Amino acid sequence: MKKGTALIAMLLAAALMLSGCNLIGYDSELDGAQVVARVNDTELTKAEWQAYRDYLVGYMQDYYLQYFGISIPMTEEDVAAYGETALEQMIETVVIEEKLAELGFDPLGEEDAAEVESYADDMIEFYKLMVRYQNYPDLETVEEEVERLAAEAEATPAEATPDEAADVPADETEADAAADEQAAAEDDEPKATITNAQLDEMLTNDLNAMGMTREYFVQNQTATVQNQLLYDYVTADVTVSDDEVKAEFDSRVASQQQTYDETPTAYASAESNGTTLYYTPAGYRGVKNLLIGISEEKQAEIDELNGTITTAQTALDDAQTQLDELSAEDTSAYDEEAKAAYDEQVAALNETIAQSQTTVDETQAQLDAVMEEAFAEILPTAEEVLSKAQAGENFDDLIATYGTDTGMATEPNKSRGYLVCEGLTIYEQSFRDAAMALTQVGEISGLVKTSYGYHILQYATDVPSGPVEYTEEIQESIRTDLLTTAKDAAYDAAITQWVSEADVETFPKVME
């Protein structure tokens, strides 16, 4: 070989080495087949890993968009983090699948497998029903039409008797009979063209198009049953002692004591939110509420007027905000056209403010008049009921007969009354002040006016402070919580151990 030719060959070889990827091209199938991890004898490919990573990314984006209305852009760092999570979960899945086989949970036993098949059949039928009413709400099959016509024929009224027919003019009877025969013929003429079997095929195809195949439900339910079998196997010996339950109770009491002694009003809010309570702060009383409420008709008028005021006030506030922003602008450098546009915008906002203020003032006047009428309507009844209460009639019976507060019909309010303490803001101030002004249990208030109507209050009881009683119900509730936590921890620990014991090899370079 000539010296020059040899040099060219060497340079070409170097170029090929440096730019080989561009010259050879990219094979996506070959790239996707690369192994990103090996778990014992199972290989996880790059394509599988990328698909699962992208699923996690998309799921999180959809979640925030659906529940928070936020569109989340994903950076390269975010995608890389989801990639790590995806690989960890895929490795864990392989380890669990192998453990299921080792313990005899894969395949499922005959009984469990039969229940899975039955579940899949039920789900398919359920979703077929949903799809039918959504996609084919007016469709009637041939078989359904036959049944309907037969049922209608049986329900058709008997023909008129000879005496009844004699009372009708002959020409009228003949005309009516002809019209009835024609209508009956039209109604009885079959219109359906789809059989039950054809409809079933259509529904099946619609479900399949959405990915809801029978196999889908079988696979999902099989995985659910297998995971539960594995969970039960791992956590079979997990228990919680009585001492642990009592310690947890004491801990919850101490936590709530610190919170509610510092902020007593938080206690009533916690109860209304359904929080399980273990400690009651001092200063609470139970107050029963006999409400003579505003009529539904007047309340509807009040709500409508309040809505009008809210809308007008919002428009006024928005316009005022824009006007304040415009007023802060330096218009000295504006040319004639820009200044004219500015002045026009200011004028429009001032007009909006004036119109909105007029609406607020006029509607408020209407609201005041309606409110006055509403209270005048119920005042005689409220005074009558107050007289009965002050005369010693049973307060609970009066609530049942005259009261319109539905909250007093359920426990614990029915027996104890509403929780009230100093500084509590969940009630209107007039209600709270009147409730706290009562000096002894059993005392009845006068008429207390709120936006709901007239109230008559009874100081029903003092609520004992301190820890709640350590009942069997509370013990079992705490035991259930602790047992669930302990079992979950044991299960997670078992999976972590299995993964650590597996022969796992990852190839980070392939995932770059």
C-alpha cells in the first residue's frame, strides 16, 4: 500500500470511530432491547423501563391537572428522578412475582381463580350496562321490543261494551276505530333491527376500545388477590399488645391536651370535622337550640338578594382596583390619543363603580325590607314558644314540635346540645353571647335573633374536661390503627429484605 493511501485509510477509520453513531444510524428497537437491570434470571429492557417511567410522569401530571388545575412542566431532573423510581418499582415487582411463585400463590388456587373469573364477568357486565346507557340510551333490541309489545298488549284496556258503544254516534265510532287500528298497526310494527347478541358484541367492542377487556379485569384482580395473599402470609404473626394500645391512647390524649388547652376553640371545630376526640378542654358547655326559622319562601328571596349584592360588590371592587392602578400611572408623557384612551377607560370604570354602588344600595334596601318582613312573620310563633318554654314545658318536646334546626335532631347535639365556649367564632356573635350569658344548667334564654331566625337557648350541661373514658370501643379502634401500621411496616420490611437478597444488577449507562 502506498504511504499516502495508508494515511487516508487511517484518517477514515478514525472518522468512522468518532462519528459512527451518525453514519450507522439509530435503531430504536435495538436500543429498546438493551437491558437496564437484571433481577436474578429476569431482564428488564430499556423500552419497558422508559414506558413505565413515562407512565409515572404522565400520571403525576394528570393528577395535578385534575385535582388542582395545575399544569406541571417536567425538567430533565424530574424525569430522571421518575426514572429511578420506575426502576426501583420494576425490580421490586420482579422480586414479588418470584416470591409469589415460590410460596405457591402463582398461579392462584382453584377457588381463588374461580372467584377472579366471576369478578371479571361481573365487572364486564357492569361496564357494559354503563356503556349502553351512555352510548346507546334509546336503543331497543329485537327481543326487548317483542317483550315490550307483548306487555303493552296485555295492558290494553278491554273494548267498550255494546251498551257503551250504543251511546256513541256510529260515524264517530267508525272513525275512532279506524284511527285506533291505524295507530295500533303503527305501534305494533317492529322497528328494532339489533338483536341482543349484536348489542352485546357492540358493547364488548366499545369496552375493548377503552382497554377494558375481560383479560384486563382478570389480570388486575389476580394481582390484587395475590398481593393480599402475600400480605396475609407476611403479617400473619404481627400483633399489638394491650400495653401498646394504652400507650398510644395516652399519647393521643397528651397531644390533644396540648393543642386544646392552648386553643380551646379548636376543640369544637375538631368535633364538627369528625375528628376522634381523646381530650376535652375546660370551659365548654352544651347549649340546646330551639330555632323558629325564617320561612323557605322568604329565605329564597333573601338568598337571591344576597347573590345580587355579592355580584355587584365584586364588580365594584374589581373596577375600583383597576381605577386605583390607573390613577397611579404617570400620564404626563401620553400623546393626545393615548390620553384620550386613558380618560375613556377611567370614565368607564367610574360609571361601573357608580352603577354597581347603586345596585348594592338599592338591593340592600330591598333586603332589609324582606328581612324585616321575614322576622315579623315568625315573631308571634317565637313569642308563643318562648312562653311555653318559660312556663316549664319540656324543652326537647318543644324542639321536636317547633324547631327547624335539623342539627338538633342528631346525636350528640340532640342530648347534649351544641358545644359553646368563650371566643368560639363558628356561631354568630349574638348566638354565642346569649349562650354564654346563661348562668346555670337548665336556664332558658329570651329570643335571640340571628340571620337564621329567632332562637331560644337552653343551658343543657357542662361538658366535663379531661381525657375521655378509655372504653373498649376506643381500645379496639386504636388497636386496629396500630395493627394496620405494624402490618404495613412488616410487609414493607419483608419486600426490602427480599430485594436485598436478590441478585440485582443495574446498568445506569443504558438509561442515559
